[in-house]
Amino acid sequence: MIHRGGCHCGQVRFEAEGEIEAAVACNCSICSRKGALLWAVDAKKFHVFDAGPDMGAYAFGKRTLRHRFCRNCGIATHSEGDGFVAINIRCIDGLDPAKIDAVEFDGRSV
Ligand SMILES: [Zn+2]
């Protein structure tokens, strides 16, 4: 199915296709601060509507991920990797994160 979501103010809107069977709770330095629950999809199944200059990008460490966020409201919606996108399921419209199984991932050790 198609999932739609976005940031708080609505400048960044996206849609993704697939089934959310579980979410990843990562303990790395950025995910633990954001409190993000991540669902990874193939980059071809993800689309961001034109957010223009409102969408920022942040990278650190090995810079293998581009962490995207809304420059207006500050919400971190997703991160882009090589061929995949990790979506913060807390930003998906109408989804109750408590109903999705969370799988812990030790990103801090990676
Ligand atoms: Zn926003």
C-alpha cells in the first residue's frame, strides 16, 4: 500500500510504497536523539514532493546517510542511503507507532 507522511508544518511531504511489518529502533547517536522509528524502503518506492529549499540535509561520520529534515519546523522525516530510504514512521499520516513491532538495532556499534 501507499503510505503518505511529512513533517509538522507540511512543507516536506512524501509517499512510500510497501508494507510496514516492523520498525527499527536504532541506538546510534542521531537516532537516539531523534527518537526515530525507522522503516527502510527501496529508494525507487519513495518519493518526496517538491519541498524546495525547506528540506535540509545533514551527514556525519562516514557520511553514508543523508539525514533529511524540514528547515522550517525541524522535523526529521527520513534518511537517504545508497539505494534505500529509512523513513521515520512517526511521520506517516494516521499510523500508530505503538501498533508496529519495534526491532532494536545496535547502530552505536556500527
Ligand atoms: Zn516542516
